Amino acid sequence: MADDRDDDPPEYTVYRSRPRWFRGRDDGRFDGGRDGAAGEPPPYKVHRSGRGLRLPRRRRDGERRKLTVGRVVGWLALAVSAWLLVSLVVFLISAQIQSAKISDAAEAALSGGGFTLTSPNTILVLGGDARPPGSKEPGATTIGQGPARSDSMLLLRVGGGKNATLSILRDTVVDIPGHGRDKINAAYAIGGPALSIKTVESFLGIEVNHLVEVNFENFPELIDALGGVDYTGECVVSKINGGTRNGGYTLRLKRGTHELNGKQALALARTRKNECRPTEDDRARVRRQQKIINAIKGKVTSFETFIRLPWVSWAAPQAVRSDMSGVSLLGLVGAEMIGGSGRRNVLRPSGATTLPDGGAGLTVDEATKAQAVEQFLKG
């Protein structure tokens, strides 16, 4: 039997709202719908769900956006990225300027190598002993007035996970190609960095991929741009370039830790005769140089350096002369930073000898040299 209710249409009422601009008259009355009486609202209830769709609220003119942690982090990330980008551009420009200052002969003597960040490279670091103009030190060679000897000589093995340093004492006697036996630092005076490269390769039996010459005139500016470096060691009293009275610089450091400025760091790196410890030899000097290099590496990764980064980025390439372009030099810096403190070694002398001119020099036997080279190449 069929249900009569299925044949009857459902009962419903349609309510039509006024246009938006007619709503909300001053009298607040509702004029009714199809079946509603004027002035009375229709008999129904509105039920709202707590999970209904919410449209974004339009921001009024002059209203500030709410400050959230996410927005703050985003702004900081943008600022850091911009700061790093500016520093990178400054570094590349400065490095490009300096890369054109090494001689063609020195560049031709190099063996080349892979990218300094990802491939192991051997880099020869040289520092001359020429005195600044105005020095009254007896027997001194001033900058630009004649050949100078290399005051410091060390090799870096960096890139591809390698990080090692091998210092060569300046009085080590070697065969200088085409010039007979002499102290290794004489190669720089005879034939500049090109002959120094050939001499090191012949003496150690390894290839030199890149050259870095320390620019002692600009080196203090790098240290000052870093805000100084921390050094811990024994007492040092030295007179660089004849001391203050002779137009040079006098350094005095007590035993312990000191924050060195640019002039102090340069003087410490060049100190050969330590009046506080007269029995020291050249091995103590190269160890101090290695400590200064590690102090610079440690300072570069500090927050203080991040604040100074554009100034450091400009000063770093200016403190050296190199065959490396901006990208390669940047790779070298990156390899040094991620490589840690690395293995530090000094090519130890095994004896002494007298040169034809009457001077005294140091000798290194083949076994000692082979072992030092093997450890160096392992990184």
C-alpha cells in the first residue's frame, strides 16, 4: 500500500534578503519576506559550525601586520644572505686585483692543480725580508732597492680533505738549480719566486701547484680587520728592522696569552733573535708563524669576524700576492676553514755545514726529508 505522503511536495519557505545597500536602516526594522510580517524577523534560527570556512580578513589602511617568529627568522635570513653576498663580491674583486701582481716567470714555474676546495693542492708561501723605507738597520735591504731573501718559507697541503703544513728553515742548504749549493732563502734573492718554486720542487721532489707571497706592508691591515688575534706562547723581546730607535719596531710580550694587533703579529712572525730567550733557533720562529696562521683561521670563523666580514674580505687578498684567481683563492680559504688545525711539521735539520763563502748552514739527510714529505702529502 502506497504512502500518500510521497505524493505531497515538501513544505518550505524562501526568505529573500535585501540588497546589501538597503540593510541596516536607522529604524532597524525588517520589512518582511514573502510570508513574514513587516517589522518582524522570520521565525528561523541560524546555526553556525565552528569548522566553517573562514575568509581572510582584509587589512585596513595603516594597520600593521602581526609580528611573528617566522617573519623575524625570514628577515634575519634575508639580511645574512645579503651580508654574505656583499662580502663575497668584495673578496672576488680584491682577489682579482692582487692576482695580476705576480711575475709571469713565477706563474710559468707552477705545476697547476685542481680546484683548491675539492682537490689536494701544494701551495708555497713566501715572505721576503726587505726592510721598509727609512730603516737604519745595518746591512738591511729596503723594499724596491734590491733583491731580498725569503724571510719565511712554508708549504700548505690543502683541499680534498687534506690539511698539512711543512715549514722549511731559511738556513737549510740545498742545490739551487743553475747556481750551486746555498741556503734555500738565497733562491728568492737570486731569481725571485720563480727560482724559489724550482728549488723547492727539486729539493723535496714534489710539485708546487700555487704560490702565495705575503705582502708584509698590507698584512697588519688584515689582522686589524679581524679585530686582532689571540696568541699564546713564551716571552718575546725582539727588535724588528733595528728596533724603534732605528726606524723599525720593538716587540715585547710576556709569557702567556695576548691579543695581538697587526703590527705586533707581523713583528712576532718575523722575529728571529729573541732577546728574552737567546738560545732559540729558527725552529722556534717557524712554530710561532704556524701559531699565527692557526690564530687567523680560528678568528675567521668567529661571530666578531662575521660582523666585520666585508672589511676582512677586502683585506685578506690584499695581504698576499698569488697566482690564484678569486674563486680559487676563495676555495683555498674554504679548504682551510673546514680542514681544522691540520698537521703541522718542521723540516728538521740533521746536521750543519760550512758554505764556500764561510757562512754556516743546516743540512737535512734523505731519510728525514723523505719522511717529512710523506707525512705532508698524506695531509
